Amino acid sequence: MKLLKIFQYAYIIFAVLFLWDALANWSSDRSRSYMSLLFVALAIFMFFFRKKFRKKIEDRNKNN
């Protein structure tokens, strides 16, 4: 379970890195910035998806 929690927060780290990449390249390469922003949105979605999935597994293990 602890490993799942670590990977869950790794998505937030990736979102921050992609956001930094998008802001750094905004004036020089807009298409790359848009792609990075897409990855930011995907990473944030995956963070919440994994969080919900982990909670579901924890609740199932508590009931057994």
C-alpha cells in the first residue's frame, strides 16, 4: 500500500515538471507548451484516479 501512495504522489511531481516545461517554452515553442499542458492535465487526472483506486482497495482490505 505504501508503494501505491508513493506512485500516487509521483504524478503530482510529474505535473509540476511538465508545467515548468510549458512555462519555460511558452514564448519559443507553443505547440510543445500545449503538449506539456496536456500532460499536466493527464498527470493530475491520474493522481486523483489512483487516489480513489487506492482508497477503494484499502476499504476492501478493511472489510476482510
